[in-house]
Amino acid sequence: MNSLTFRLLEVFKQVIETGSITAASAALKLSQPTVSLQLKKLSEIYNMTLLETHHGTLRLTEAGTAVYNCANEIMQSQKVLESHIDSLKMQQTSAFKLAVVSTAKYLITPILKPFCLENPGVNVQLKVGNTEQITQRLAENKDDLYIFSSVPELNNITSTPFMDNQLKLVGPMDYNGPNHCHLSELKEQKFLVREKGSATHKVLVDYCVQNNITLSNIMLIESNEAIQLAVSSGLGVAVLSQATLSQQTNAMVKELNIVDFPIVNQWHSVTLKNRPQSDISNKFTYHLLNHGQLASVS
């Protein structure tokens, strides 16, 4: 039994619009017997007459009109699909998917600005999340390049440091607690801390474990901005990246002079070894290594 195909509708539509089997066969570069056979198959599918000849002119029956309208809708849908696919291909060619941890959003804008000016055709797609969320995106191969301050322990990645990341301990401007001392002397202070998925949280926990310090009064706060504002209002002290401190000029805090602080680690660009890097991704990696000083916060 014959089944309806795109080709049958295409031939039928061409016959109607050219007015004859002869003209349709020429337009489609098919033999006239082949075109006639296609028309016969189409009629057999619906078991109805689709075309009639009247004084040598082809005319659509009511069933034929329905088939012709269907063919037009399908061909139009095909054009829409092709246009959409072409658009997606263009986006894919020029798209650059970048995912960064929350704190990195403060340093990435000054880095992206000159890059976008130098590459106006690049469609940068930026995702921001905590370390846990961006690590999950990395594991699922969702982006071209990732920026971390604490590199995930995965085997199939390439990590390249490109900038210092200073973590400082800060208090409100009127802070009068222990200072010029070791962190252990502040253990009774209220510490305002990011959630467990953040790299800053991990740095603080690791430092306390290494130095046998137990912080007795901790408040978890979701964002760096909220933490800095809470510190400035006198709610407690916190460990924050210099990148955060440099961008939030409206929140007044002061750096405390604590032994081992600031803790300095590195910002890293991270890629998956099994994901081929596009020219755009390579350009951005080069840009990070050579123009990172544009976003220097030291």
C-alpha cells in the first residue's frame, strides 16, 4: 500500500501550479511517466479522484483541493523550518557559552567588554551560579568555557590560572572586636557565610579545619552582595573576594588584619578535554591570559 510522502505532494503541487504534467516534469527534471505515476499513487492513497481534465485543462476536484492546500501548508512549514535551522546554525557558529561562579560575575564584565568590542559578531551566552551549580554544568558539558576559583576535581578537564583571587576578612566600619590577630580569636564573632555550594565557603571551612578552629556563630546568606551589606550594617564579619569588595562601593566595610589573610588563590579557566574548542573559545582563552589585567582587582 502506498503511503503519503513529501515527494508525492511536491509533484502534485508542481502539476497544479504549472498547469500540466509536461511542464511539471520539466520543472522537476522527471520523466512524464514518472510524474503520472506519482499522481496515480496519490489518488490511490485516498481512493478518490484528485484531478479531472476539462477541455484539455486540469481541474482540481474537491478532494484534490484539500490535498493541494495540505501540500501548500507542508511546503510553507518546510520553509519556516529551513529558515529556523539556518538561524540556529548561524547562532551555533558565532555562539560562545560561558559559565562562571557567582563571585566571578564581578570580574567577568570588564573582561567581556573589550572582547565583545573586538569580536562584534560573537553571541556570548553567560550563565552564573555557585560552584556546585557550575560544576554540574561542567559535568554535563553544557558550555564552552568555565571560570572557577576552586577547580572541581574532575579527570577530563583542562584548567588554566589567569588571575589572582584574594579572599579578605572584613567587618563593619565601626568594628571594635579582635584585630591584628589569628582567626581563632574571632571564633565567637558572628560569621556571615555563603551557602555550602560556594568556593568561598569551602576556603573558610578548609582553613578552619587546617587550623583546628570551630566557628560557633554562623549565619548562611545566599549572595555576596547580601553578605557585604549585612557586614556594613554591623550584623557580623565575613570572608569575601576582593572582586566582590571592589564592585560594591555602596557597602562600607573594612579589612581586618588577620594572620594568613588575605588568602590568595587563582581564578581558573576550565574546559573539557573531550569538547573540541571553537575558534571563539580559543580567542577568549587568549583574551583571558593576555587581557585579564583589564579586570584586575588587586
